[in-house]
Amino acid sequence: MSQITNIGFIGTGRIGTYHAKKIEHNIPEASVVLLWISIIQKRKHLHKNSLIA
């Protein structure tokens, strides 16, 4: 009998997204249940790309 494993990610930029997809694909009993990108992280990214002041 397999056990369901719930996984949450904080920070899902390019690398975090890659890890989430890889885990969900390669570990059948894993279920990605939370993806969270903090507003501060998003704001820093947008600011760096000159989309906000």
C-alpha cells in the first residue's frame, strides 16, 4: 500500500516550478497541494524589470 505525500512549495520561480513538476511526475504518491509566491518576491522581480516604480 502506498502513502499519499502532500507537498507545498514556497517560491515557484523557474527552478521551483521545475522541481514541483519533476516531483509530481516522478513520485506517483506525491500530490503538489500548495504553490505560493510571496508578494514581496513578485514585487522585487517586477521592479527589477522596470514594470513598477
